[in-house]
Amino acid sequence: MIVSSSSLTKLKNSLTEKVFFGHEPSTELIAILLVYFVQGIVGLSRLAVSFFLKDELGLSPADVSALLGIVALPWMIKPLFGFVSDGLPIFGYRRRPYLVLSGFLGAASWVALATIVHSPLAATLTIALGSMSIAISDVIVDSLVVERARNESVSGAGSLQALCWGASAVGGLMTAYFSGALLQQFDARTVFAITAAFPLIVSAVAWLIAEDPVSTKPDWAIVRNQLGQLKQAVTQKAIWMPTVFLFLWQATPTAESAFFYFSTNELGFEPEFLGRVRLVTSVAALVGIWLYQRFLKAVPFRRIFGWSIVLSSTLGMTMLLLVTHANRAIGIDDRWFSLGDSLVLTALGQIAYMPVLVLAARLCPPGVEATLFALLMSVVNLAGLVSYEFGAVLTHWLGVNESNFDKLWLLVLITNLTTLLPLPFLSWLPAAHDELGESSQSVLAIESDSSASKHLAQPFLPDLVSELVSRSAVEKTIE
């Protein structure tokens, strides 16, 4: 019995160290990880949404880009969800009830897609509703992680964020292949119905999260105070300069919509194969997290971003081989080429993404965690919207549509070259990790010497057309 108890203790310690990155696997931590896990597992319907819009509703690449503008709106107003959560508790709680509501909202949106949606307008509004569900839960769970990450030492910085995003990647990994395999066997609406069950997990685990009730009544004066704190924070040069850099980085045009149509209409990739691609990218995301956590935590931010931008632009040019079918001339099959390219670029993107999360957690002063974090995220999500709109204009200008891909090579060339444009502004980022200061310093002191962040891997939901696309050093997925 003693040996058994000792073995269990060793197993628990091993899991704590190797799986949970040193964090005690408490009920609350498991609940938080499940929320992130659901954000990954709803990817089961991402391919179904893509084909639903393309085939059943007959939308063109330009139409899809326009739709993304509306779907992305909840991510533009994420600070509003933060304000409401921080300043207007429900039944005395600022976090739990909003997680419960977000779960029910998400389930309702997928049920609607599975049953009553038959027009582009209805699809747009319903998908936007699902996007709002994830945006709300994202704001809430991010604030919980920020509160807890503040207690991490500098040497352990990023481990909790890495663990949470690892949970999201695992969720994506579990459903990646099946997102295509199910669509090969069933129609899109059946896949939507299956997906509707997952947001309810968020509602179920919300009450497992430890939270002290707020004794004071809801007061908009709190919101006004938050605005003052936010104004003080965002006017600091060390915050707004990195935020502008990240906006410029993500606002460069994308060829995602056009390339999705090319991969399905021209190359003939079936849903089952696209599921394999999503499986590969999910594995690559986990590899990227591990590589950063194991080898790159101490590498200066400017060096990581600089090399990531250059490498992603260079490797992105390999898509020209696929677009021009030159890969066939050198004996590489279209499918193998796509798998290899997706794996490398996704791992690289995840590596570039992790250090930014470390900075984000240390920017948020107590009391406005959800709001400031959401504000930083919404700025970059806005850049993503600009990226899609620029891409839509270029796609239309070059005459690329669902059947004409003659100038897709030029679109790919332009979108990859423009990712280099932010390089002259690398100096706007902190020079090194030691600028964060020591863990004993106050959050506000750290805040004055650090930079902004974003969810580089957090996509608009659903991730409509990013199954195969080479983007900048991150998954412009948005994960």
C-alpha cells in the first residue's frame, strides 16, 4: 500500500512537471483548460462551414471575405465584453455567469446552422453569434489566466499561457482529421449538430472555477474608473508602440479565400484530405509550443519576430510552386507539398506567438484584466479584418475567382512580400526579456517596461478559409 501511494505521488509529480508545466492540476485549472479545449474542439465544423458557404450557399471568394467582416465584429468589440464582465457582475460574480451564457449562446448558434439557416444573411448572422460566444468566453478565461499568471516567476513566465494554448491545440488536434472525415460521410448540417454539444461543456465547468462573490452592487462608476486606468495604460509608449507594430504586422493582405477555392476547385482536395492538413497543423502547433518552452524563452523578442517574419515570407513563396504546378515538374505531389508546407509554417507561427502572450499577461493592472487584454486583442483582430479586406480587393483586382486562377501566383507573391513591411519597425518592440523586470516588481512597473500582445493563434470563429494558407509568422486564422 505504501509502495502504491509512493508510486501515485511520483506519477502525480511527473504529470505536474511534464504535462502541466509545474502547475498543480487542481479542479479549477482543469476547468480553465477545458474552456480553451472547447475553443479548439469546435474546429470540428470549420471545414463544414467553409464548404457550406462555398457549395450550398454559392458564395464567391470575395463574398466570403465580406462575410468575414461581419463575423469578426464580436472580436472588434471584445473590450465591451471586458467592461461588462469587470463592472457588472451577475448574481455577485464577474466570471462564472458569463461563461455559462457564452456556452448556451454557442450551442444555439450551431443548432441554428444545423436547422434553420438557408440564406447568406442568416448564415452570416448565425456564424457571428457563434463568434460572439467564443469571444465572450475568450475574454473571461483570458482574464482568469492573467490573474493567475501574474504570480509566476520570471523564470516560469509563459508556462501557464503555454499550458492553456496547448489545451486549445489538443482540442484542435482531436477534431482536426474528423473535421474532414465526418464531412466526407455526412452533410455539413449534421456536423454542425454534433458541434453544438461542445459549447455546453463551457457552461458545465464554469462553476468549478474559484471566484469570490462581489459584495458591491453593479456600478457604472467602476466602468468609468476602468476607462481612466485604460487611458493611463495605453498612452504609455512601451504599450502603444508594440501594439502598432503588431497591427501593421497583421494588416498586410491575405490570399486565404482565393487559395481555399484553388485547393478545392482546381487541385480537387476533398474534405477528408483537408482534415489531414488540419491534423498536421494542430500537431505543428503543439511542436511550436514545446520548442518555444524548451529552447526559446530567453531569446530577445526582436530577434524572434525578425527571423519569423523573414522566414515566413521566404517559406510562403514556396506556395508559388503549388500555384504554378511547378511542384509536379520536380516530382512532388500536390498533397505532400501542402502537408509539408503547412507543418513548417504553423510551427514557426506558434513559436512567434508564445512570447507575445508572456508580455500580455504582465500588462494588465488588477481590476481591468479582461478589459485591457481584450482591448489589445481587438486591435489585432481589427488588423486581421483589414488584412482580409485588402486581400479581397487584390483578389478582385487580379480577377481571381472560383474558376479563374491565372493570376493567383501574383496574389501569392504580393501577399508574401508585404509581410516584410513591418521589419523597419522592429525597434518598437522591447529589446530583451529582461525589460520585463523582476517578479518582485509591481505589475504597473512591469507594465511600463513591456509591450502589448495579441492572440496570434486565436482566430475569428469559425476559421472559415485558412486550412491550407501560408500567412505571416502566425496562423492568421485567427486560431
